[in-house]
Amino acid sequence: MGFTLEKSKTIDVPSPGEHTTEKDFPVNRPSPQSVMQIRETTHRSFKRDGNISVPEKASDKTHSGRYMYEECKQKTYGNTRLLIWVVAMAICGRLLRAWNQTGIKWADRADVGDWFVSPENKVHLSILVIVSYVIICAVRHCRHQCHPLLVLALTGVYYYRATTAVISLPWTTSTEPDKGLYQAWLVYVTIGLHIVTTLFTQLKELRNGGKERRQVIVDLLEGFYTSFIMLAALLLRPHNAAVLALLVVQEHGMTTAIWPRFFTGSPAWLIGLLHTWFGLAAFYAQGNSNNAATVDISAGYVGLDSHIPVLVGLLTFMSTYIGLTLWMISLLIYITKTFYHRYSKAVEEVIYTLVLFRALPLAVYTVVVSLQRYHLFVWSVFSPKLMYEGVLTVVFSFIVFSFTAHFYILQKLNLIKEE
């Protein structure tokens, strides 16, 4: 029996059990020239051994070394940038802590804000306000959100404070105190115009298909964030302009540099918890405490000539919790950027986190107050704390309602794309 290999070559295959020799199967040994050709072909084709690249020429070694140098340079730059942001955040936290120290423990110590409020430091306060507003514009410019209306609003706020003789104008020596009604309403109109412009621009982009849906949501929220910065600059006291600038810098550094590096892949509830902690810290950084005497009532009369209970209460409420509001808007922006492809689950996790974060302390403190209802300081210590806990619960209820309404509106506009 046999089979044909090529055109005319036939090899006889012995039957089972038959004795075979080397002559029955001749071996064709390759020539030395064929061996050299095989080695050269193998050397050219086999360019990688595992993960180690074998360059063919000296130029390949040069390109490889240059690539490694650029990669090392980028890593060094990223680590240096991260270290700078960490140090900057530590400085911001320390300044915010020392700016408006509240509570009985720090009552005998002078605050940084108290020094600027002194009448003899009016010029320093004016410079502080200008520098703070420049920092705000610079940080918003890094996020591509430095709208001309923001500059106009901050200029109007400065002019309003100068009209009320709290700070001084650079080109005047002295001014007669005025209520500054027209200047304040100019800022209010600018804020409203900015909100309308943001809505119109983003809806137009959505209709024309010029942006992806996620970017439209982010730009809408960024516009609202900028509008609340304008409102905060108008309602907060002049020396708290630095607090507003530090909060804006802190929010930008945390959400763009630190958290993406250390909390990548973290669940949405943890991100919501971090934003809530910073929002409550901003509440105390403004000079608020558990004492009703620290509430800034004057913020409720900005732009008003008479007492209108609804407007006064609303403006006072916004001024008191403006820091928490800014961090909650920042939370929505961060969720949209990070968890867009599972947006509904992320918003649901955040809402549950906010509800639980507020319900547990309120339940515990209600039990404590009930047990201490006959205490000597029940009206001076426990009652104000319980009042603030109740108001904060109302604030978080409104935040949860806003998050739910936000998600419902996005669903109706078909801006959410779930995987």
C-alpha cells in the first residue's frame, strides 16, 4: 500500500507488523543554505518574546527610549499636580475653619473675618472682595463656564456693596450710604438672564444635535451652579466673598483632581456622602452654628425697600444654606459625568443615602431630647439644636424632591440613555 506525496514520488507504507528500516523511509536533509534562510526568516518574523520587544534597528531603540521618557514625564507631572491640589485643599480647609469660628469654645478668639469687618480695614476688605471675585472667574474659566454675565453680576455686586458704603470704589474717596436697590435688582436680573440663556442655548444644542446628551446635562447644571454663585456673592456678607471663592476652589479641586484619582470606581452612595459632608462643612464655614443668633437676617433685605415676609424668608433661607446648595449641584454634575450609563441607579443610591444620612441623626437626637426634657439647659442647648435639625430635614427633603424632579424631567426630554 502507498500514497503519492508530490507529482511522481510514491512512498510505500508497510503493513502492520512488517519490519522497517531507514532505507524504506529516506530522510531529505536540508542544505546549509536552506538552514540560513529559515533562521533569517524566523528572526524577522519573531519580533516579540513575551512582553519584551526586540527592535531590529538602532532607531527603534531610540523611539522606545523616547516613549519611556515621555511616559515617565507624564506620570511625574500628574503626581506633582495631584500633590499641589492636595496641599491647596488642605490650605483651603484651614482658611475656611479659621475665617468664621463659631461656638462657645472659640468665642474668645478673633476670627479672620472679624479683622476685615473692622471699619479701619475697609480698604483691605475692598481688595479682598476684588481678589475673591477674580479667583471665582478664573476657576470658572478652567471649567469653560466664565460667562460674561458672571463678570457683569460680580461687578454689580461690588458696586452694590460700594453703594451701601461697606467697601470703597477705587475711583472715589467717599460715598454717601444708600440702600442700593437698583444695583441689587440689576444683579437679580442678570442672574435670571443667565438662567434663561443657559436653558435656551443647551436646548438649542440638543435640538441641533451639536452635543451629546451627557454634555448637555452637564452644561445645564454648570449654568445653574454659576447662577447660584452670583446669588451667593450678592447675599453673603462682603468678608464672606473669600469663603465663597475658597468653596469654589475646593469644589473644583476635589471633583476634578482628587476624587477621580482616589475614588475611581467607587459607588454613587459614597460620592453622595462626600458631597454632603463638604456641604455641611460649608454651612459652618459661612459663620452659621446651632444658635439662631448667627443667622444673617440682613441677607433677606437685599434689594428690598420694605418687609415682605415671603421674600425675606426665602432670601434668608438661601443665604444660610447656599454652601450646601452649591455642593448638591456639584453632586449632580459629578454623577452625570461618572455614572451617566447607569444614571437612574446612581440617582436612586444618592437619594437613599441622603434620606438615611438625615433620618438616623434626627431619630437619635429626638430620643436624646426626649430623655433630657427636664434638663436645666433644655431651652438654651437642646431646643436650638432640635430646631436646626428640623430645618435641615426640611432642606434635605427639598433636595431629594429636586433630585427626583431633575431625573423625571431628563426622562421626559429623553436625555438619559441607560445601558
